[in-house]
Amino acid sequence: MQNSRFFKSLLQLLFIISIFFLKTAFLKAQYVEFNDLRESEHIEYVLRLTNGDLLTGRIVEIVDDEGEPYLRFKSSIGTAIIYQNQIIEIRLKEEQYRHDHRVFIMPTAESISNNHFIGLFELFFGYAGVGIYDIGSITVGRTLVPGIPAEDQLTNYNAKATVYTMRDPGLKGALHFAIGANVATIGQETLTNIYGVGTLTGERTRLTGMVFFKTSGSDIFDINLGNYGVATARYATGSVGIGLGLDTKFSSRHDTHVIAELWNNDVTRPTNSAFLLGLRQTNSDISMDFGLAFFTQPTVAPFVSFTWTPFFSSKLR
């Protein structure tokens, strides 16, 4: 009976999320405002057209024609006239990618900022994040696994502060540093970690490195998996772990990224490692991740996530 109610609630949740995704996928043209745009050789924009194409370039001229306003837009394929009713969305190039605050589950040193999101990881882990200006980032997640009692589900809280950013216009990149804390509760156990993370950004690629330290919690504890039995976890307080992350996009596509993560939660135990490799399909509304996780046991498992960013970080919508 409990599982039946759970599956009913899960189906309702998936239905709602599907509506959001369909709304985004079949979004029709709507007039965008030209008021905030600038004619400049130094500002790059990304235009999403009604036919699905994405164009990156600079605005040569804004023509406010009474009959049909349009842009003269210079991209890598030349200069074209693009009418207002052909454009679904206009964004600054630097704001086009709205998922730079994480790789897959690894936080980067960049803040969530105005890219607040909700997501579903591995189909049974609901997750949401909000940004506080360009400094603070707070995320909360909880598992929803059928057959496991509510008191034994995993709840995770993460807080991060981006404390330093150094930009280099010549290299079209930046270096970010952040510090953070993570609290996880599962059953009667509470585990806490603190971490430091740095991210180097380039024109197409982001590299992230992090060091984390377990500050409290049992070294060995049992996890009640309900209908699936009991698992024993080992994670010693005082352990120092490391993580490396890669996020790079294909040069010919704005919306497809390769993502990879390498984790080790105790540098004294190389076998406590995992490697994730996958693809991210994204636009300014949604992100979909698919890939494989490799563990040293050895075990291979698929990973998947869907993330929705309902709010817009720019006025240029």
C-alpha cells in the first residue's frame, strides 16, 4: 500500500516535470525586446531562432522599423538580417550556459547566481538550488526510493560561497575559488564535510579541482534499505578526499557538453574512487545528463539527471 501511494506520487511528479520540458521543447516565437541590446564589436550575443538554430555573434545595427524591427547580426557565417518575430530568445554569450555551478554532482567554484534550479537525479533524488547574488549558493536534496522508510531516506544540504574571482579578458577565461560545507543525514547518522574548490574557465572548457574533509559522523554505520536489506558504509572522520571535474562543449554545438568527474573520498585508500563520464544536452531552460559511473569494486552503473532553470538571469529574454 505504501509503495502504491509512492508510485502514484512519483508518476504525478514526473507528469508535472514532463509538462515543463514539453513547454520548453515546443516554445513558440514571442517578441523579444531590443531595448537592452547594444551595437558593439566587444559584446557577443546568442540568438535562439524559431527554427531551433542558435547564432553567436555581434550586433552591427538595430533597426526599429515601424513595420518590422530587425537586427543586422554578424556571426561566423557572415552578416544577416534577422527580424524580431524570428527570435525566441536573446542572451549575452557569457550567460548562455546556466549550469556552470556544477559538473554532475560536484560543485564548481562558480556561484548559482540567478540560475535557480530544480532537478531530478537518478530518478529518485529530488534536488533544488538557489543563488544569493554572485557569492552564495545553497542546495537541498532528498531521495525518494520506494521500499525505503521515510526516516531512512538520504537528505543532503550544501552551502557554498564563491570568495574570489580573477578574470583575464585576453584569455577569455577566469579563475574562481569557493569554500563550502555539506551535511548529509541518513537514518540516525549525520555526516558533515567542509571543502575548498577551484575552477578554471576557458572559452569552451571548465576544469574543477576540490579538496574535502570529513568533520563528523560515525566511521562505520549501517544503512537501512528497507525492502532491499541493510548495507554497511565505511567513511572515517578525518578523511581527506579529492575530486576533479571536466565540463567541455563541442566546438560546433552550443548545447552539447562532455562532463566527467573523478572522486576519491580518502586519499589513503585509492580503492575508494569513482569515475563518471557522460554527455549533457542543455539549453537556457533545461539540462539532461546521461552517462556511466565506474567504481573500483568493480561496478558500472548508469547515471541520469534532468534539471529545470525556470528563472532567467538576464533581461534580454
